[in-house]
Amino acid sequence: MMERNKIPRLLLLDLLIIFAGTLIDQYTKYLAVRYLKGQAAIPLIPGMLELRYLENRGAAFGFFQDQKIFFVIITVLVLVIFSFILIHMPPIGKYLPLHIMGAFLIAGAVGNFLDRLRLDYVVDFIYISLIDFPVFNVADMFVSFVCVLGLILIVWGPYREDDFSFLKEALKSLVSRKE
């Protein structure tokens, strides 16, 4: 009985993170459009960090410019795969960091997806001038942070291959339902 109650609570946490993360991303982009579009860059830490408006019609580092259909397909696939994983991930403490990371990854994907659907580009506005890093946004930060932390956790963390056997079982169940 207790296991049953944990599943909705953990999924509720996932949904809360996805909603809040997407809302924060979209609000910061709204502010960027309102206060930065058509304006000179605003130094936050001179020589290091500034706010600079950019309409990104590609992916990271400007790859795949004007490939909206490609991005829509990839994003839908990412959303389906990671939603499937979150729904089937065990509701125990060991998996809590992975639930949180998965939810932030989905929030980042949804944030940029909404821009692409609505505007045909992604609003970027954070620029690390110290290292001339490409301009990015909050959704990009979510995705990047999750990827780095995920790599660290999977390589050096407590997770082993058999900790992900729940995915094999979920896939088997999905395939058997279709037959």
C-alpha cells in the first residue's frame, strides 16, 4: 500500500519540477524579449558575464540552422522517452536524484520546444564573455546541468547496470500489450 502512495507523490514532484522549470524558463525569456531585444548587451560582471539578446534558429553552437521540423521530431522523441522512464522508475530514495534530473531535462526540452513552436526560434540571453561561450538560456542550463550531473552519477555514482532493469521490464510490458 505504501509503495502505491509513493508513485503518485514522486510523479507529482516530477510534474511540479517540469511545470516550475518551464515557467521560470519562459518567464526569463519573456523578460529578455521585453528588456533586451534591440538593446546593447548589459554587463552583469564586466568582462565575464552579460545579458545579450539572441534569436537562435539552430541548436547549440548554431548547428542545424532553420531546421524546425528536425527539432520538433527530436524533442518529441526526447519527451516521450524521458516521460516513459520517469513513469516507470522505481519510487525509492535511490532514484530520487534521477527523477529530479529527468524532470529538469524535460523542463528544459519543453521550454525550448515552446519557443520553437511559437516563434520558430529559441530566445537566448545569457553570455559568458570571459570564455566567449555561445549565448544560452535557462532551459539550456537545465539540460546541460542534467547531462553533466548524469554522467558523473552514472560513471562514479551508486548506480549499476542492474539498477536500470526496471526499463527492461517496462519495455517488455509495453511490447506484450501491443501483441
